[in-house]
Amino acid sequence: MTPGAGPRLALSLLAWLIALTLAHAAPAPTSDRQIPPDVRQQVLVMVRMPPEHAHPDSDYGGSYGDALARSARRRIASELARRNGLKLVNGWPMPLVGVECFVLAVPEGRSPEDVAAALSREPDVAWSEPMRLFKAQGEARAPNDPLFAVQPATREWRLAQLHEAATGRNVRVAVIDSLIERNHPDLMGQVAIAQDFVIGQPRTPEQHGTAVAGIIAAVADNGVGVAGIAPGARLMALRACWQLEAGAARGPSTVCDSLSLAKALDFAISHDAQVINLSLAGPSDLLLAKLIDLAQSRRITVVGAYDKDMAGGGFPASHPGVVAVADESWGAPPRGVYSAPGSDVPTTTPGGHWSFVNGSSFAAAHVSGLYALLRERRRPPSASLVLVSTAPGGGAIDACATILQRAQPCDCPCSSTRGSSTIVNR
């Protein structure tokens, strides 16, 4: 054996073992996790309803509001379905935007867009739209270097110094995503409330939501795994997405539909979320847009993942007021878009494991965590939230300058050195 061969062999074996562990960090999803074929042949019909003071819970099944008024709205939806050759699937009240949303199935061979346009002209209908699909903006993989286990935020955002100033203590962050593994060693006790708005999918922990949750609020100083950007935050784990079968033909790994997202947004707003993380992108959607507008009117920060392959970055990133975030490894972001760590980020995965993830989904999660830190420091809630970045309304975020600017506005001791900064109000 040549000199030094023994140590090199030992390191190679260690690297191989770590790579093997990471490769098994995210179990393959079960074979029945698919996009239901009928989702693409559904429309949402918004029947007007009077303002209500109560809120439906996740088990809504007919007890909400006045029974006669509810029955009347359902009769309207049933009659619309009958006259138009459709099938009434179910309904869900959205009192925050003054409608009850009904799902109608459209027969094969007919265009949901055309059906929705026709239904929108009905006198009792506020509007109608096709059921839309959204996809998560990230992927998980083991790194090329299996010994690399340093969080980007530790270096770029000076995470230890940030936590000396704030941890996001008791700030409510709604993670609208796939099913989060709440009993993960790094997420134990971090989820204050959990609701599942997905119908017909297995209730087993999923990769994307668990990874996003870990980046935002993984437990700090517990001797395992990683530390979240805001480990003191209280997560609202709102499942509106589901994981596809591994290797599904040309499909994204995690998808959501517009109704499940609307239910989750409605719940987050009704239960006083302070930050809403939407690490996903899809087409513009009127119902979701109205709910996001309502959230912003209540001073809830909404963070969205930027999709570089969609016009304007996709929805909700393109919606006015949403904090759009891209993976900084893509280079300088478009005007009005922020960049944050989103490449080779270690985080939590199902099965009590950790792995490395990539994509703007996880960049957005960093910024949601940063807003939780801001929320803790900037009280009362009406106080303006300020980001410090390298370009007006976007660019690379200087996290330490953002958090400490009030205490030391001219000389933030842990601020980034990646260029000059511009203060942007949000």
C-alpha cells in the first residue's frame, strides 16, 4: 500500500457512507400519488353569498351558516350543472371573499375554459374559472460532495448573528405546501396547527413541504440536523399540495390545485397568519388573487417562488405585492424579484432524515423565515417591514442589515459585503 493510501481509503469509505445515507433520505413516494385525471376537467363556480361572521373548519360538511341559505346556493349550483350538462362534485364556502365555491365536472371533449366563460355570465355567479394546477419550484438531491453540510445562510446571511438579534419567536408562518413530517427530529414542536385540504391522496409525510418547513423553522441548538432561519416561529402546516409518483411522465414532483390552495389561504387568513409561504407557481387565478389581496390588506406578508420558465415568473410571484424570490445561483434576478440561497441547501426530509435541495422554492422559504425575524423585531404589527437589497425592489438581500438597520442603520456589523444596499419598504 502506498504512503497515504490508508487515510485516503478511509475518507473514500466515509464519503460513500454519507452519500448512501443522503440517497435514502427521501423515500420514494407511493405509486398511487398521481394527478387525478378529472382535475383537468373541472371548473370552479363562485356563487355569491352574504357576509358571514363564522369560519368553516377543515371538516366543513354542511354546518356552516344558515342552512336554508346554504341549501339555496347548492340548489343554484345543481341547477347550473343540470342545465349545462355538468356534474356537481362538492362545495366550499369562502366567506372572506363573499362566495361559496362549487366544483363542477366537465365531460371529456368539452373545454373547461369555454364552460367557465359561459357560467360566468349566469346572474347568480360572481365568476367561474377552470380548476388550475400549480407546481412546486424545487427538487431534492444528494450533493456531489457528500461531506458538504454547510448551510448557505450560515455564510451568506450570518445566521448565528441573526439569531442573536431575533429567532422569529411566536411569529405565525403558514406553509402552504405538501404534507409536512411534524415528528421529524428537527421539526418536533415547531408546528402549532396542521390541516389537510387535499382530497383523495395518502396522508403520509412528503418531501417538498417537509424541506420548506425545515428551512424556515428547524429547531436550533438541538445537536442534530440544521437550524431554521426562524427557529422560534410557529408553523401552520397547511397541506394543499401532494407528491407525485416517482418518475411520473414529465410531471413535476409536487402539484397543487386551485381549490386546495384557496382553502389553505382562506384558513391561513382566518387564523391570523403573519407570513404565508407559497413555494409554487402556476397560471393566474382570480380566486387565489382575491384571497392574496385580502391577506395583504390585513398586513400578512405573502412570499412566492419565481419560476424562470413562466411569463412574469408565474403566479403568485407575479401578483402585485407578493414578495417574489428566485434562486440566487441563477444570477441577477429580473427587476422586482429578490434572490436568496436556493442551491445545495441542507434541510429536513421525511423519515427523520436530511438532504440537499435546490430551487426557488427553497429560496422563498429563506425569505419567509427572514420576514418572521422582521416580524419579531418590528412591533406593533402595523410597523413597516423593510428589506435591504442590492437593487430597488429586488436583488440580493442583505439579511443582517435588514434585521439590524434600526439598531445600527449605518454600520450593520454582520452585513453582507456583496455590494451596496438599497432600503425597500414592504
